[in-house]
Amino acid sequence: MPLRLYDYAGSGNCYKVRLLLAHLNRPYQRIAIDIFGGETLTDEYARINPLRSTPVLELAGGRYLGESGAILVYLATDTPYLPDDPFELAGVIGWLIYEQTDVMPLIGGLRFRMLTGRLSPSDPDAIRRRDGAHDVLSHLEGHLSTRDFFVGDRYTIADIAIYGYTHVAHEAGLDLAPFESLRAWLRRVELQPGYIEDLEPYGDNATPGAGRSIYD
Amino acid sequence: MPLRLYDYAGSGNCYKVRLLLAHLNRPYQRIAIDIFGGETLTDEYARINPLRSTPVLELAGGRYLGESGAILVYLATDTPYLPDDPFELAGVIGWLIYEQTDVMPLIGGLRFRMLTGRLSPSDPDAIRRRDGAHDVLSHLEGHLSTRDFFVGDRYTIADIAIYGYTHVAHEAGLDLAPFESLRAWLRRVELQPGYIEDLEPYGDNATPGAGRSIYD
């Protein structure tokens, strides 16, 4: 059985996994999941992933793995995309955690609200979230100011994870002009062998109340 | 040089690292960091950890590692506390991420507010946070209802990470009585060789405005 990926097109978390699979040139079956059509709210989906999030990777033997960072680790083990060195491995895991605690909620959460019209740019909540996203971008910029990639001297799943939402920061109404090192790093990611672009952002059905997103 | 741990006594994130070091019987030098005394706000501390959080592990050669989950991975590599199998390794990383996105903010964040008097039990924000923490406890309970430990059949850093704040859930005003599997698991953790108890919770100086905590 090939790998199966339960995948929502508008999700940066899903894109990360598609991107790594492309780098690895690994075949897989994509199962499109319509979050806003309620497809993660069924009992069947809860058996696949009790947290009801996307992506989920299905392996041989009916084993399922949720959480994008965990899927990246699984696929990258014993490849150049995950370091063996304990200090570098730990550094990658630290960035995978920061991506989910800060990058995704602040940049991804704001992008979702802007693209679906839940917030307008001048809304106080949008301003507050832009300030938080700016802090995240500043932290990433500071780290990249003396490095080409997030960990060690090469492209790893730490870069893939952080690229997932930072490359669409402009869709959140964020201006990347002041973040020179970050912009140079985005270009470096896009030059990696096997790089593929993201799918389309949220479709017409991503309307308020039509379902529950990871950002709610 | 022995390992050095920059450590705040009231932090569950720091306790996780102390607990693993005790299991591993690894000597280290503890550097007490007083968050509320402003000791993470200095320029010197920003050089150690730009995110200004605790814990931070200092290694030989002036290398620093922040983020409790990352430190656990570093210390547990090539020990029984971190699985080699890629599926189990990925499962551990998934729980380390969930612990930081959900367990720590909801249970740890509520505990901090209750212990320092920032919230009273009947405050609407306390009620909202208790509901969120209850969802987290239910998810953990569901997972443990058919397993002794979070990943595979043995105690790993996934258990250590989740134990960090769940063992003090009562200090957040949460009632663990309905969570039978979780309570049995807490006892199993406490029977592991080398187990040590947590240090005291927030000291008298953990007063509003005295500094910035990870929960603010």
C-alpha cells in the first residue's frame, strides 16, 4: 500500500508534508479533506485522528500519524532532511515546536482570518495579531541573520515547517520588506531540489460557521 | 564542564528536564533563574536564549539549547527514553508538540493564574480556561484508556513532558476524579526508577507586573 495523506488544500500544515514528499520523490495517494464541508467532524475521521486536524498520514498496517511536525519527522528519518547529530536533531525539534506554538497560530491564524473576511485590516484584533506576527518574524529574522538555514548548515524539516506559513505571510497582510534575511531564506528554500508550490488557499466554502478550523 | 541548567523552580517545563536528568542519573549544575525578578529580561539572558524562556541547557563549548521538548530530545537520544523506531519517534515528537500547544498553555496557564491570584475560580476567564483544560484532559484520558504509556509500550520523554503540568492539574482547580486512566498513568510515572518530585510552585515574588512569564 502506498502512503496515504489526508490533506486539506488550504492548510500550510498539509503543504509542509506535500513539500517534503516532493523533495523525497515519494509516491503517495492524496485524500482531499474538506474541513469546511465537515469532513473532519465525522466519527470515521475521529478514529483516524481524535484531534480532527489535518494532515494525517496513513501507513501500511492501518497505522495513522497526525500532527504535521510528527509526520515530517517520520518521513525525514534516515534522510538528509533530519540530522543525526543529537544537538542538531534537538534544534530541529525545538523549531518544530516553535512553529506550532507561535508561527502557525500567529501568521497562519491571521492569514486565515484575512482570506476568509473574518477580520479586516483595521480591526483591533487584526492589529493585535499583526503585532504578534511581527514579533515572530523578528525572531526568525534574528536567527537567520547569521545563518543560511535554521539548523546546522543545511536544509532540514525545520526549514520546511517554518516555510509552510511564512511564505504566505503577505496573505496575512504582513509586510516582509524589513525582513531581508528571511526573504533571502525563502528564496533558498524555493531553490531546493524537488521544491513544489503550495495549492490554492481557502476555497469558496471556507465561510464562517461552515465548520471548525484549526485556527478557531 | 558539566551540563548547566538555567532553571526556574516554579516552571513545569524546567521540572521535565530535572526529571529526565534524574532518571538518567546525569550530574548537572543548576543555575536558578528568577523570572519574576527580571533575570530573563537582561541582555545577557537574551544571548543565551533570544526567546527569554526557561529552561535552557548549556553544553560544553558554549552551546545553548532552549525549549523543554528540544532539551528532552537531546538528553534522551540513544537512551531508552527516546524510541529509535521512526513511527514511535514521530509519535513522541507529536506529543511533545501537543504538550506545548495545548497541555502547557491550558493547564499550566490556568495553574499560574490560580496560584498567583490573577484569576479566582468563578472568573469567566477561569471558567473558559477550565473548559479548555477539560478538553485536553479528555484527550489524554482517551489515549491512555487503552495504553500504559503515551507511545509504544514504555515510558518515554512523551510521558515526562505531559507529566510536567498534568501532575499539578489540581493546582489549576481541575478535578482529576473523572480521569481514571490518567490518574493511573500518573502513578505509573511516579514508580519509574530515579523519579524525583517537583520543586515548590511560584514563590512570593510571582506577583502581577513583577516580570513576564511564559503564560502572559
